[in-house]
Amino acid sequence: MSNFKTISKTNCTKELLMLSTLRSNEMEKQEKQIVFIVTFSTGLG
């Protein structure tokens, strides 16, 4: 039983790490989009 618990614990950690990586990637994309939009609109202005 203890073996199973450790396995599930590491899996949870891996999933959390993947989720946080995905989240930061998404946020980076959004930031880049915002920067692009701002640059674009100021360039037009």
C-alpha cells in the first residue's frame, strides 16, 4: 500500500508541474499578444 501511495504522490506532483508549466506558457502567450497589440496601436496612433 505504501508503495502505491508514493506512486500516486509523484504522479500528482508531475501533473501539477505540467499544469503550472502550461499555465505560465499561456500567460506568456497572452503577454506577448498584449505587447503586440499595444505596439501595433501606438504605431498606428
